[in-house]
Amino acid sequence: MNFHRPIRVLIFWSRISGYMAASWKRLERFDDIDLIVVAWSVSAANDNVAFDESIVDGLDCHLYPPNVVPVPELQQLGNRIGPDIVVVPGWIHSNHRKLASELKLRCAC
């Protein structure tokens, strides 16, 4: 692919973690990548996750309550940014798969 603008990467993820935040921050350092992350918050007391949400500070990261995928809102986000690459955390998250499939249908690839 030959881009004349930064590659737009949209990541739909489940819960944030230290290793993923570090990976995203490293990826974002590339001048030719615009990164947007959509993930679940870990602030709920029953999450049993020891990550402070500040680990994603500095990233364009949209956090939602656990297991919430606001499909219409994320469809608007995807349509607005027109990602070149969409990453999903796996096949088990049906709403993430649906969003990625819809964005692919709109892609001019």
C-alpha cells in the first residue's frame, strides 16, 4: 500500500492491560500511523484487574464499561475516521466483528 497520509488504525479491544498499552504507545510513535483504540474500562470493582486506566494516557483511547459495545456510536467513529486497518480482539466479541465487517464493506480497498 502506498499512502500519502498516515495509515489510520482502529483497534477494538477488550480490557486494557499494561502490555497492550505499551504496544499501542509504541505503535503510535510511528509518524505514519494514526491510532485510535476502543477498549473496556477496568474500573469496575468486580473486574479483578490491577491496571490503572492512566496507562492509556496520551493515547486516543475511548473507554467504555466492561462488555459494553455502543455499536451506533462506534459506527459513527469508524465512518468519521475511515480506518485503513481494523483490529479486533477475537471472534468471540460479536459486536466487534460486526463493526469490523461493516467498516470493511465501506473500505475502498
